[in-house]
Amino acid sequence: MMLNLFLFVLAGVQAAALLIAAKRADAIASEVAIHTEKNTEDLKALMQENTALTLQVKKNTDLLEEIHRHVTALGAPLVLPDERDDAEGSPPST
């Protein structure tokens, strides 16, 4: 009789422990889901920002290529300022 009572109490304690563990697991799973959702939203925002920046780089690259075509079409070689100056930093003599 005493053994049956002991086993009954033990089963009750085990059930309570299992319920607490299950609630804790549910809480952890909920936190992970919320964290994952936030990360997903952050990644979407970063992807949109990256796409906008990539489009700007493409636009600027296209403009640079167009400028290069125009300069090349002029036929004059492009001389940078530091290439015109001699070693002392003064313009070359003629």
C-alpha cells in the first residue's frame, strides 16, 4: 500500500517535471521563432539596400563608360595633371 502511494506521488512529480520541461521547450521554441523572423526581416531590408546600391553602381559605371567613349572619340590622348608635370612639379619646358 505504501509502495503504491509512493509510486503514485512519484508519477505526479514526474508529470509536473515533464510539464515544466515542455513549457520551457515551448518558450524556447517561441523565442527562436521570433528571433528567426526578425533576422529574416533584417536580411530582406539589407537585400533591398544592396540592390539599390548595386543599381547606383551600375548607373554610374554606365555613365563612366559613356564619358570614356566621348573622350576617346575626341581623338586627343587623355593626359592627367601629374603626367604633364616634370619630376620637380613644374610644367615641362617647350
